[in-house]
Amino acid sequence: MQNQEIIKIIENLKGRRGYEEKKATKLGFASLYTYFEDKILKEKQALEKQKKELEEIKSDTSSIKKEKKSCGCC
């Protein structure tokens, strides 16, 4: 089953198609489709990782703020 998003990307390459095909074969992909499929998958994983890191940072900063208010006057 082919992803329509990848097909649209390949159709819109125009002058860059040759460059992308050479890059895909250099990286060991059998076709331009598999190259873009892998590329999109890696982008999604990077976004998920970035979101996870941001959530961890937010939780760390909120716990630090709570720890600073240890005195009874605040």
C-alpha cells in the first residue's frame, strides 16, 4: 500500500529528482519511494523525541519551582 504523501513529494521534485535518486542509491535504498518513506519516518521519530524531551524539561522545571517554596512564608 503506497502512501499518497510520498507519491506527491516525488511528483513535485521536478529538477531535484535526479539529485534525490542519486542520494537514495548512495544511501542504499532500492527506490526513491523507500528513501522518502524512511526519511518521513525518521522525521516523525525526531519530532516525537523532541516532544518527549520538552515534556521532561517542563516537568523538571515545575518540580524545581515547587522545591524552592519550602519555607512557610511564601
